[in-house]
Amino acid sequence: MNGPPPSTRAFLSDLPSLPTGFKLIRLSVRTYNIPTGHLILEHDYPRRRFSTNAGTEPASVAVDVNAVLESVTAEELRVGAWVNVVGYVRSWGSDGGDHDALRKLRMSSPVYVEAVIVFSAGVIELGEYERVLREALEVVRRIPRPD
């Protein structure tokens, strides 16, 4: 059967190492760049900090929400909101945009997410979420895959 690969859960820090395709990620909104239609999402996991000229910041990723903008609510665009994103992991390529915010992200992350759906994660217990996801990913890693 042909079609896109199934969705999977992943930490933001794992996105650059994953093959392109559908992914489900749960991240916190850092900002919404209106001119480009990109949500900038972050999740400080694992708890390592990345040095930048502005100081230390958690890892972040741009999520292109232009295709789903009509269904995204103001609550999901609010800074600090936790959202689930299902979309395609994409390489920036040459069409990464000229806006300063996106230029910085292109330098720190080789990928962005082209959203298919964005929906609220609601109120989450962050430590519990990270523990459950870490354990689920470990189980998946241990299951042998067919060749």
C-alpha cells in the first residue's frame, strides 16, 4: 500500500535525525510569526541548553501553519500554549524565507514542520509527559523492524 508513513511521536530534539514524513510532536508556543505564517515552538528536553548570541535558549522548530490557518484557534497561537502538531518534517532547502526569525532557526535546525493539523494539548504535567514519551520511544526502539 502506498502513502505517507504513519504518524509517530517524537521529541523536538529528535526531529533533525528522523526521516521526512508525518510526525506528532507536543511543543510549547514561543511565538507566532504572522508575516510568514510560522509558529515557533520549543521544548527544553533533554534539559540541555544551546548557546546563542542572545544567551541560552531551549531548542526550537518552525512550524508552517499556512495550510491549516483557518482551523487554528487564537488559544493555540498563544505564547506558552502546549500544542500537538501532525505534519511533515521538511528540510529548509532554498525556500526557507528571508525573515530574521526564520533565518536564525535555519541556522540552528536543518528542518521545519509543515503542519497538517494543529490542536491544543490542553493542560499537561510536563514531567509525566516526558517520562511516558521517553518510555514509549524506548519500547519502539527495542521492537525489531521488518526489513
